[in-house]
Amino acid sequence: MNLAEGVQIVSGGILAVMMLATALGVVLLSNIVYSAFLLGGVFISISGLYILLNADFVAAAQILIYVGAVNVLILFAIMLVNKREDFKDIPGRWIRNLSTGVVCGGLFALLGTMILVTPWSINSTSPAVIENTIVEIGKHFFSDFLLPFELASVLLLMAMVGAIILARRDLIPEAMPREETITTSLTLPERPRELASLGGGSGEES
Amino acid sequence: MNSGIDLQGSFIEALKELGLPSGVARAVWLPLPMLLMIIGATVGVLVVVWLERKISAAAQQRIGPEYAGPLGVLQPVADGIKLVFKEDVVTAKADRWLFTMGPVLVVVPVFLSYLIVPFGQNIVITDLNVGIFLWIALSSIAPIGLLMAGYASNNKYSLLGGLRAAAQSISYEIPLALSVLAIAMMSNSLSTVDIVQQQSGYGILGWNVWRQPVGFIIFWIAALAECERLPFDLPEAEEEIVAGYQTEYAGMKFALFYLGSYVNLVLSALVFAVLYLGGWEFIVPLDHVAEWLNMTGWVEVSTTTPWLQVITAALGITMTLLKAYFLVFLAILLRWTVPRVRIDQLLNLGWKFLLPVSLANLLITAALKLAFPVAFGG
């Protein structure tokens, strides 16, 4: 065993432990802010595992998309609405916990057997060592993975259009009665959104 | 020019001659470049802090630091020592763990990004395939640290600052990535070494500034916003929210934020120099100079002559640093002459102006690349 293999084994172990610990923390901690920060730790550990698998582009993309965008958005949402309310004890809480535990254990067992049963085609002596991963990924995107790639981009476009429709508040027709717009000192002056349905369909184009 | 100095190879050879096995020699070599880079980055920050104080003084017709060392060059060192020895205050109801982790998460990715900054053909820690993409990815971790610091301080101004930092960072990452993408498209690679090599051969005329006149302005604006420099220092706007996410920080933790912001500034300047100003390239192409020297017959040189290699490497490092510090000078001058934008102006500029313009720039670059493959890297 030379230096490189030793480093790989040790860092693989550290990353695996880190990923399991942070993932358990995400699920088990009661403070939702801690969970969100630990989720970032999970994503970073996964990215480290990708690097160990020689998938450098996927690792960087993982950090950029999951840590830099998804996790920041989750944190953003939590911090804008975080109210710190204490939940009351529900009677018979243990039944819920037990059933959740059973479902999760079942899923874990199912996935575990799936991994063990599937005949993975692992050959350590891969014939072609890929020099430039980006070029290979690009070639696959535009040949055999073209349909999933395009479908994913259409899905993202739909999500973006939907987000813009939800975020824009000026789709309400001007002619509607406006007596419901009550502004108090603590809320921003904003037209109520329920009026959009009263516009009789013509409001969408305005 | 292609070979350059192979420091790693010669160092390991030298250790092997001393009788060490090759594995040990390699392990001895491994931490050296990283250590050198961390020290270099920190010294670079000291220089920038001194420059900032001197230039701001000049802009306001003051003298600036004067007594600590000649021209006050030791002032940043004194500042640093003061911050190290200050008491480490954690606010009463702050979240102790997140409060400590915040500055760490801000500083570490910035230092990691120095992995890909090249100072010469072989004078780079790693020449990764994903190169410049790694820088963009790592710089997207910092807002999490800022949010963490803002939340853990248990202070509304800190929280506001953290949220502003995250919003600003997310908005300006997109124009930044799109302008880098235009460069990557022209260079056919994301590797920083390839990007510099694609600009070499014609001296100053071959630099990407001339081919990406819109791109470099977008990149510079977005990079300033990512570094939270004025005119975009909304997250720590002192007239509005005290000091943003750093309000409750003191001592070494504050020093980490301070260090991180300046390291990030130097890093952005270095990346700008690599992407648009030809990296380590001299104003005239050195290959042609060597050929011309050969033709005149004064001295026999080839690309493998040791003294020529040393001169080329030294010149490369000097040129990279000169370009980077010129950009740092511009940033400092901007900071002390331009007023701060409002938060709505900031977001409008990012989403409604920079994003469409950078998309158009990308499309035009693609079209030019198809039309004139000679000039735009076919």
C-alpha cells in the first residue's frame, strides 16, 4: 500500500463517518437551524466522496448547487420565518415515533438488500482512464443522455416560470373593488391575492 | 516555454539523493506548496491592508500610518497582533458553536481556492480540469458561514447582515459564472493554465480583455459584489446595520472575517488577472524575445537554459502579482470614491441588468467563436 492508497482509505473513512454523523444530526436534532447547517455538512461529505471516485466535475457541481444554492435557500427560508415556538406534547406521541421508526427501518432494510443483491459490475482495472471528465460528460449529454438532459432543463424552466408567476403580485386587474386593502402600520401595503380568482380569467393577460 | 521549472521533480530527486525513499520524499514535498501559498496569501493581505490605509489617506488628504516601520508598513502587523491578543468575547445568549464555526466557514474556502491560481507554467499547486469552476463552487460556501455568523450572534443587525450577504452572494454569482463561462468557451477548457496559454503568443494584444470588453466589466462588478467591497458592502453597511454579521465579533474571530474578506479580494484580483490579463504573460511574448536573442547571436538560449527558466518564472510571478495589485488598487480607489448603493439598486443591478447583459455576452461570444474561430479560439 503506497501513500496515495493510504490517503484515499483514511479520507474515505473520515468522509463516511462525517456523512453519517451529520445526516443523523439532520434527522435527530430538534433545532431546525442546526439541521439545516448540518445538511450542508452532508452535501460537502458527499462531494468529498465524489472526489475520491475521480468525479471532480460532479464534486464541484455538488458543492455549487447543493451547498451554495439549495442549502442557502433552505437557511434563508428558515431564518425568514423562524419563530421559536415550543410545541406542546401530543398524547400518544410514542406511537407516531414508533411507526416512523418502523417505516424508516423497513426502507433501510429494503435499500440495503437491494445494494447487496444487485450484481455491481466493479472492475478495478477500468480500460479507459478518463483524462478530462468535462469533455466526457458533455459528449454523453449530447448523445445517449440527451433526452433526460433536455427533460431536466424543461422541468427547471417550468419551475422558474411558476416561481415568477407566484412572486409577481401585479397580475391583478386594476378595475376590481379595492375596499379590502386595509393597511395597518405593521404590514406592507399590498393588494390581497384572492382577487385574482375573481378576475374571470381576463386578469392573467394584463 | 512549455517545460518550465519542475520544482516538485527536482526537490524529490534531491531528497532521494540524500537517501530518503521516494514515498517519504513525496510526503515531505506535499505540504510545502500549500504552506507557501497560505503564507503568501497572508502576507498579500498585510500588503493590501497597508495599501488600503495609505490610499484611503491619500484620497482624503491625510498621511495615514506613519510611525510603525518605514512609511508605516508594519501597521497591519501591529493590527493583527492586537486582534490576536484581544479577549475572545462571546455574547451572552449567542449560539456558541455556530458563533465559532461561522468565521471558519468563511475563511477556509477562500484559502482553498488558492489551489488553482497559477503563477507560471508549473508554479501552481494543482492544475485541475475543473479549475476555475472550483473557484466558483468554493466561493458559494461563504454565504453559509455568513448566515451562520448572523444567526448565532443573536442580534437583529447581525441577522439582517447575514441575510443580505447571502442574497447578494447568490444574485451576483450568476453573472460571475456566466462571464467566466464565456472565457471557458473561448479557451475550450476550465483549467486556469489552459486559459492563460490560450492568451499567450501575442503579448498584450492577445489578452482576453480585448476579446471580452463587456465580460471583464461584468466580472469585475460581480467580483466586487462577491467580496462585499464598496460600492457593494451592503452586508456590513455601517450607517444602517452597525456592522452587519460582524457586529458581535471581537478579537481573533473578527480578525478571521477581516482576513477572509481581504484574501477574497486578492484572490478575485488574481483570478481576474488570470482570466482577462494573461496571467503570468509578459507584455511582449518572451518566446519571441528568446528567438530574437538567438538570431542576433549575442547569447545562445533555448527554452531549457536554466537561467532563462529562472528569469521566466520570476518574471511570471512578478507579472501576476503586478496585475493583481493593480486591480486591488482600482478596488481600493473605488471604495474610497464611490458611494454605497441601496439594497434595491443592488438587486436590480444584479438581476435586471447584469444577468441579461452577461447572457447576451455569452451568446455573442458563441456566435463570434463560430464565425471567427481564429481570433476566438475555435
